[in-house]
Amino acid sequence: MRFATRAHIEAIFEENHPLWGGPLTLEQYRDYWFSLFVTPWGASNLRYMALTEEEDGPLLSSLKLYRFTGRLLGQPVVIAGIGAVYTPEAQRTFGSASLLVSEVLDYMQKKKAAIGLLHTEIGLPFYERLGFVPLPARETRGTLAAPGRSGAPAGIEIRDAALSDAKALAVYQAVVNEGFPLVIDRDAAYWEFLLYRRRRWWELAPPSPARALSLVARRGSEIVATGFAIVSPEEVRLQECACLPGSEKALGAILDRIWTEGLEAGAATWSGRMPPGPPPDPRLSGSLHPAEESLPMAAPLGSTASLEGLVGDPGHFLRDLDRF
């Protein structure tokens, strides 16, 4: 196992671009990821890892490794995030991906990581064999209804999120994350990374009926509510929304804008992963279904002997923008 060279990364992108590149051209896909690697947060916390037999030998498998800080059952922890596990077609069936994931977890355990975390698109068995356990994940689906609201409350400004909001968002996020058993911290640098990642993808993507909304509600210098969504004619995908206690009307104003744009685009329904408990706005009620894709899984590392307390906690919830 080693840090991937630029040549390794470009070879990986050339092969997995059809799988994960979406509407971007290969050149745009490369530019997108290399721009993320050099952001302040990415330069310190995002690495491409490679498995090779020799330093300049053929690539056997690869993955992206993220280093997060957070809290697990109230205790501060380091989290090893694993994404984009990929084995070139010519190297498959030899166990290279399993070996690389195992070596990366060993490496991060030595770096004091308490858990490994990933979101699988290939089902559970492969990662269960490597010590990962599935975490609860449910989707809420509902019908879009006309907003019928009177706009933002007095003193509240609803606008698009900007990189300059990162510090205020970090303060806000620390409050709205309280009480969840597993939390990924979002300091200002990480918020800048999230907002830049989102903006850059949509800057590069070709024109389409879909668009991303990234909205904040501000009261002076304080952010009191947020809403992130992908609006398309097919549906509104509500990726995240939350508010500070007592700021439910500000969240309602954000949902007014998202719902309005969804209806104008031709969507009739919405979906998203909502935290457990009563929703802060009645429009966020809907039918619950087990998530069918991007399933979260975690593996205990180091002194973390078991994740039974996390898996069985009815309050477990992972926010969508933290997916990797």
C-alpha cells in the first residue's frame, strides 16, 4: 500500500470515469478531483491510496481515504472514511480490494482512528467480511404541496450559501449535531470544502433541468437554518435541512423556496434522509422506507471493541453532505 502517484490517479480516473463521472467529461472529472485535493481541508485530510506490488508496478486496487474528526457516543474520535474502492478490470478476482481496505484500516488504526466509515453501493457482504457492520438508514418520501407561506420571518435573510459563511456554519453545525450518537465534525475548513465541492461539480456539469440549491437563513451574523437540495423534474432530493431550536419558521421559509422551485421544475414528490424524531416542519413527514443505495457501514478500530451501541441506537443519523 502506498499513496497514489498522479499517474496512478489519472489511470484510475480514466477507467472509473464511466462509473462515477456522471455527466462530466473525463477531463472535467480529473479537474474536479484534483481541485478538491488542493483545497485547504483536502490537502490535509484527503488522500488517494494505491495497492501495487512494486513502486512503479501496475495498479492492483485504489481508494480514497478521508480523515475526519467527530464524536462517537459522546467521545471525540478520529474517523477513517473510505470511498471509491476500485480495482482495474484486469486485476479483479485476486482479492486486491480486500487487501487494500484492510491495510488502510490498519494504517488508520495506527493513526488513532476509532472507526472506519463508508457508504456501499455494492451491498453488504463484501464489507461485512472485512469487519464492517451496517448502520441504520431510512428514506422519507413525500408529496410536494404548494408552499402557501408568507415569506421569511422578520429579521431573517434567506440566501444562497457562500464560502464566506463557513465560520458561521461551523458554529451552527455544532449545535444541530448535538445528541446524535455518531457525528462528523464540520469546522470552517471542512465547510469550505463541502461548499466548494458542491459548487465546482455544478459549474462543470453540462446544462440540464436539474439544479442544486444551497440555502442558509441568517439572522445578523448568525446562521439559524439550512437547506440543501437537488431539484429536477423527476423529484426534489432533499439532501439536508435543519434549524436551531426556535428557528422553525426560518427553516419553513427555506422549504418554501425549495418546494416552489421543485414544483416549477415539474416535480411532484420529494425524498431524503431525515433525522429520527418529530420533523421541524410538517412538510417533512412522509412514508419511511429502508435505504436501498449508499448504505452506511462502520468498522471498529483500535480501542473501539464493538459498535453494538451505535447500531442499536434509535437516534443514529448521518447527514447527507458528509457522504463521500
